[in-house]
Amino acid sequence: MKCLRALPLLLLVTACSGGGSSSDDGDQAEDPVVQDYPVAFVRRQLSIEDDGSLQADDIYEPGEFFAGAELILKDRATASAAETVITVDIFDGDYDVKDLNTSADGSQLIFAMRAPEIEDADDDEQPTWNIWVYDKETEELTRIIESDLTAEEGQDIAPAFLPDGRIVFSSTRQRRSRALLLDDDKPQFSALTENREEPAFVLHVMEADGTDITQISFNQSHDLNPIVLSDGRILFNRWDNAAGIDKLSLYTVNPDGSDLAVYYGYHSQNTGTEDTEAAFNRPHEMPDGRLLVTLRSPSGLTYGGDLITIDGIVYNEAYSEPEQSGEMVGQASITVGEVTTDDTISPHGTFASAWPFHDGTSRLLVTWSECRIVNEETELLETCPDTLAEDEEVQLADPLYGLWIYDYIAGTQLPIVVVEEGEMISEGVTLEPRTEPTYIPDPIAGVDVDADLVEESVGILDIRSVYDFDGEDIVGIETLADPAQTTADLRPARFLRVSKAVAIPDDDVLDFDGAAFGRNGNQGMREILGYTPIQPDGSVRVKIPADMPLAISIVDADGKRIFDAHNNWLQLQAGEVRSCNGCHTSDSEIPHGRTDMQLDSAWDGAPTSSAPFANTEPALLAEMGETMAQLLARYIGEAELEGDLHFTDLWTDLAVRTKDDEILLSYGDLSTDAPVDSTCLTEWDTNCRIVIHYEQHIQTLWDLSREVLDSTGAVIDDYTCTGCHSPVDAAGATRIPDGQLDLTNSASSVNDAWFTSYSELVVNRSQLELVNGVLTPRLVQEYDDDGNPVYEVDENGELVLDSNGDPIPVMVTVNISSPLASSALESSFFSLFENGGAHQGYLEDAELRLIAEWFDIGAQYYNDPFAAPAD
């Protein structure tokens, strides 16, 4: 039987072996250097479903527990070396082990381990994943967090040593996020991921003794598999899933949580077999700086895929051209023969994990399973055939991952551990010394960062110009910045809106109706932190609260978003100054936040020092290269967010022309409930939030009496929205609502948890007609794509005739698009209230601002789960 094509013959007997411990045959090719390194690996039982099928392994479910694992140490990387189960005395029962890593000197092994299930216990009473460390010299196995109470506060996985001895790991603790919930008068809980399946794993750092646990990442979905690069940064897998974008790519961040940046693969999600979706799983840095990852399906039954290297130093995406076109340049397979990533036949087998040696060779410690199928006639296991007919269906056998040393240049494999059927080696590491990564110390307040910013728990966002799109000036920044050439009303970008994600609890904390999210649950819930004016040159510099997932939007003078929605969560650490040149289009492949790949700025700023910008206030003297926002920060202090959209012309030189008109869109002008705390109406601070609920803040606008009275108090007109947009007139007679738009607070036929007005505004609906006093969906005959009428036919395709022998037309409803489109700016709704519009003057500017921002952040029904009705 030909078990592994393209490998030396001496390996074939071991590769085809059905099980048992490794034989001495494997020592025929022992390497005198490699064999001196101890290796550790996880051997586990395959997880089988109740129906006998293999349980899928889902990267998006990192807290999953697979009982029946053990951690084993070999003192030499050879098949004949003795095995020691170093976790054998820890638990009584089937426990789980994963996420092996080592210290740079090779003396310590660190990993995640979970105790066995407790029979008949609820989920919240089951054991949690904990971080453990094994010292090779002392042979001591210790849980990092000694206190049982502290250890059980969250699920802790994927540890790695930092150069100073601290440990970075992924956890559901969300320690800082939970603390900030108290500031919002909410109970502490670990927020769910954006698909609301389980609590989000995010990055934390702790001391070697388990103390001083600090959250350093603030994603709304998972941050996984952190490793420490040679330059000291932490590289990890981030699941971006805001608005359901569903991307799992590689990011970097400093150990203190600053300088978060996309590193690789955000636009390279489909680099698997036949361009299928594939994840960059379990990254490790190789000695030459490339990344080694297992490229595999995010969820699959083979548990593995191909081995690839990523040149993230030079490239941030896989292909040379946008939208996965051009040549594959950023990554390359290093396996011999064809390896698939999509659970199909993989002629060269599949790899579940890989760990690079740091001895100057091209060898890797891998877990590998050959490709096997089940013979339908004999029900015996066979090696996959060289070729398959296109229509031939085969049943893949369960994987049989053993531990191997794989030389990707020589194309050879040396067996280290062969497993029994029903077992697998899920991962392995070598305990060899390697170069210690560079140490990046945490910044010191008052020395490295502004102590006042740290005290306020804020950072600073500094944007050179929002009109800079990937290094291109899209409007003529210099012209916009010159008051003599451009008045404020001609500048498209007027304010920066900053919003934050709302933490969503699980059912044990709060069981609320899912209809609270509104028409699109992918949008989640959001709070607006405030606004700041955008300066004439498009620059922004403003204080923003630290330690939370943030999104920004560029809005016009009416508060309407003018560019694409921002679907990546930003974060700032206290004292951090985050600078960027400008903006990106949604399909831009310039990596967000990665400064070494940022294009040159399209805006040079002030052309000279100690001189004002052209035709601006002569007292405002700029430094060369400074932006207008940076100049203001230097003169009058760092800007802070405000609840109002408030603009005052600080720039125009009165010797040139008059100042631009002031803008003030304030919630204080509302006649209905404002979506902010009353104290924030008069004094805005970093704890203020704009929290918009449809029933409380939007429906009340439709219900508000808008009668126009004469001098005697008599009603001469009535612009109350529901006066016309309702299915019943003042006399109680049924009618078609004006504009086919019902804005009443009756229960919606789409979802009875919503008001009718909500569904009418955001969901496409049927046109109505009045038939015998009853509102009925209007029906018209259907026509095909060629314009021919469509008639009813039977199962044979023959026309169905009525009693008169005539064909029966197929009738369909006439649909009406929702008046609110993809953004407030593009919606026909708002044009009605503009000058010359049919509803000009019916709504106040502050009311239109409220509707626009509610819609632009997602048109949620509620933006606080604790305000929503119970399920």
C-alpha cells in the first residue's frame, strides 16, 4: 500500500501503522541535534457525537470542552524516548488540555487545562479553563492563579510568556469591561460575542504568580491565540464581526493594549482550497520572521488543513491585487504534495498544528494525519487513492493525527508518536531555547504619556484629515481649509461622531426579547459618546474614553453619516495618542492602524512655522506641518466630546470676510424625552451617553401634537405626524395612511414586539388599497423577465383554467421600499423636510438630528438590553 507519496521509503511502515506505541524503527533517522530537545504534546480521544459521528472542531468556540486529553512529555524528540504524563495526578476523570506554549529559555511549559465535567451541574457551575505551568527542572506543575475563587472568575486559555515574565492570555474575564459596567449603573457580567453564542474571549495580561490581571483588548467578539513576536508586540487572531462582517484575521497590539493594528489577512479570508473560507489558525513566528500557521476551515471534521508561511513583514494581504486577484504573494504552502483545507480528500493528509524549531534548520514539529477512506464493500480503512472519478463519492475515515518532525525544505517526515484509532495528537511543542523577544515596557504616566490623560482615563484620537482616503486628497484640502475660498456650509465633513458597543449579557443575567435589536441583530446595540467639530482642513484631535470598543463616523452639519459605516472596533489606552492620516473606503486593503504600511499623508499641514493658515485668524500661529486641530489643541487645550452638534467659526479672518454661521443642534431643544441624562444636557462629561430607544425617543416624535394656533388660540393647522399617517381618520373611518406610511404605535404585523411605525420605516411592505372599507394589500398580475404575463400551471406545467376556460393569472403584492435606506443621507425620508420639501418645517432640526443618528447607528429598537422587555 502506498501510504505517503513523495516521502522516503523508510518512513512508510511507521506511517501506515495502525497504532500502539512508537517502535524503534523511527530512530533510524534520528538527528543528533533535534533529539536532545524535549517535546511536549497533547494526546486526546476523538470526540464522538451520540449518533457515532465525529464532533466538529469550531475555531469560533474556543471555550469548548473535549474530555479525554492528557499532556505528555518526552525528554528526547525520538520515537523510542519514554513518555511521562505530567498531568496524570491532577484530576480524577476525563479532563482537557490545549494551547501549549513555552518560555524562551525552554525551561517552562505553559498551557490551558480544564477539570472534568461535574455530573448534573449547571453550565455556570462547571469547572473553567485555567492556566497552568510546568517547570522542566523542578518537575513541578502549578496553576498560575492560586485562588480557586479568582481562577473560576473566567475561562482562561491560550497563554504565552512576555519577556518580563508576565503572561498574556485570552479570557472571558473581561475584567476592565466588567468594571466599567458599574459606571453605567449595570451589573457586572462578561459580554457575549456579536453572534450572542458565548462570552467573548479577549486579551489579558497577568503577573507570573497570577496577580494584577489586566484586560488589554476590547473586541466585541473573540481575540485568540496570542503569541509574542520577536519585536515584543503581541500577535493574535481577532474575530471582527461588527455588523456581521465575520472576518478572522491577524492583529498586533502592545503588551499594555496600545497601538492596536491589523497585521495580515483582513481581506484574504478565502485563501483555502478552491478559494473557500480558511482561517489562519495557531500562528507562530519562525526564526526568519515569517509566521507559520495552519490554514484550515473555521469549522470542520478533519481538525486540520495545510501548513503555510506568511510574510507579514512585507505583505498585509495574500494577493498582489485587491479583491483576491493577482498573484499569491503574502503566503505560501510549505507542504509536499496537495493538502486541502475544506474537509475534502487531501492527498497529502492534513496538519492540525505546527511548531517551528529554532535550531537553524527547516524542521517543524507537526501533528499530521494521512488521508484515509472507508472501503464501502469491506468497511476497512484504506489510504486515499491517487485519483478519484469526478462523480465518485467516498467516506473519509476519522483522522489519525500523530506527532512528526517535518522538514519542509527536504520534504521528509520523521515519526515521533503514532496513535491508536480513535486518538489524536492535537498539538506539540519543543522545549528548546530561542531568542528572547524584545521587551516593550508599559508606559509610565508623566514620563511616557500625559499623566492628566491617564488620570482622566482617556486617550487622544488625532486624524490629519478625514478627506485623506488612502493617501489621496479627495476634495482639495488646501482649498477647503482656506476661508477665502470655502465657506463652512460647503465643507462636507462637519463633525466626528464617536459611539461604543453595548455589552450584551447572557440569559442568566438578563433574558430579554431578541426583537429589542430591531430589524438587524447584527448591528448589536450602540451608545453615542459624543461629537466634536471637524476643522476646515478635515483634521480632528479629541479626547476619547479609554478601554472600550469604539467606532467613529464622519457626519455632515445635520448629523448624517457621509462615509461608509466603521465596522472595526477601535480602542485607546489611557494616555495613548492614536494618530492616523485619514480614512479608508470599506474595501481598502491598507491595514488599519499599521503605521509601517501607512501611505504618506495627503495633507502636509501648515506650510511654514509661526504663521497662520491662509486667511485665518492672525493670532493662531501654526507650526510647520501642524494641522488645524493640532494647532487648536496647543492654543486652547485638547478638545473634548460634546453631546450637542456645536460649531463656532474660530478660523475666518474678519479682514477677509464675515464669520460662518454657528451650528447648534441640541437635545435641549426637544419637546420630547431627550436620549441623555438630564445632567448631561447642561454639562457633558466622559460618562455621558446618548442611548436611543425607538418607543421612548422616536415614536414620541410621531405622536407629538404639532398644532398651529392663531392669536386667539384656535387651531388653524395640524402637522401632527399621526394625524395623517394613520389608518383611521379623525372621524374613525378607515383610510389609506398618507404616503402609504403608518406611523402609529399599534402592534406591528411584522413583529408584535414592535410598533407599526417602526416596521413601516425600516422594513419593505405591501402597498395597500381600500376594498369594501378594509385595508388590503394591493394585488397585480405577475410578469416574467421578458414582460410576459404569468399564469397558474399544474405539476405538469399545463395551464390551470377557471370555470370560464380562461387561464388564471398569478397575482402578487406591490411592494414599497422602506423610506429609510442604508444611511440617513441616502434616505428619501429626510428630503421631505428640506427646503421645498412637502414637509418643510414640520420637524425641528434637533428632531431630525435625533432621527438621523438613530438610523445611522443601526436603527435598533432598543440600545440598552436592560431597558428592553423581558422575553
